[in-house]
Amino acid sequence: QLELKQGIQPPPDTEAVDLFDLLRALRHKELTAEQKAAALDPSKKMYAVAPVIGYKPSSGVMVGVAGNVAFFRGDPGTTRISSTVTSLTVSSLKQTSLTARFSVFGRDDRFELDGDNRAQWTSQDTFGLGTSTLPEDEVNMAFNYFRLYDTLNVTLRRNVLAGIGFHYSAHVDVGPGEGAEAGWSDSPYVAYSE
């Protein structure tokens, strides 16, 4: 409204463009009307797969793959879109991570199933407790981490839900990481655990 009052014209409506649209334009290959209609069909599942490349000091260089599936379990006018995202990565510090997160909405949003599930075979530098711990006191700790966080909510009335969930989280097979075997028995982790 402010733009119209000041005489500024809003930008024209533009269509969203993705990488595949650009590739088709470069090749002068347009979608047919049937292909466009199929792409906008809400009853079809939507898929995406992408490489994962990253870095952080605690894991080093990470590479892997991630995938996403999105879909409607009911009328898009009354049902939220459901999605699942999974990924598998490995790192230069010999760490592996498998994750699966999802949100599934039932027809007319009658129920919602949420999940955040992870399996990690990893390691991390650990230090003693308190402010007197020095950076050279670090000890590399290897461990496996498993997490299952799944919740089912049922809609009682608009914006009021009731649900039940299962949350499990555990660090297991904790031990010295690579090169930390010698000082492990005297490490702050072992002392604190005992």
C-alpha cells in the first residue's frame, strides 16, 4: 500500500526458477503443459538429493549425501506438507553420522508425527570441569551416540493437541580416542565418571 501511495510500482509477478529450469533454458528445452501440470500435482511426492560437504574443527572435513521427500497426506488446502530429511556423512577424523528427521501430518492435520533420530560413531576432545582447565589438558574421547526422539500428537480442536512420545538418548562405548590411550585412566572424564 505504501508503494502505491508513493507512486512506486510493485515488481511484476515472477515465476520461481530452480537449477533445472536454468539448465532447460540454456538447452532451449521448455516443459510441455502436461509436464508443468504434473510438476504442480500435490498428490505426487517431491524428491531432492544433494551432496553434503562441510568442515568443523571437531570433525574435520565431512562428505556425504542428504535426501528429502515432501508430500501431502490430504488436501493441501487443509493439510500441512509432510517431509522427511535423511543424511549420511563421514569425516576425515573417522566420524560417521546417520540422521533421519521427519514431520508427517495426517489428513486435515488430525495428527502429527515428529521424529529426530540419529546414530553417530564419533569422537570429541574433552576437558576437566571448572575454569582452571587449560587447553593442553584436552583428551580425545571416542563414543557412539544414539538418539530416538519420536512424538505423536493428535488434534483435539484447533491449535490444541495431545500426544505421546518416546525419547531415548545414549552415549555408549565411551573410550580413549586415537592417540589418547596413554593418559585415559587419569583423564578428567574417567575421574568424574568414577
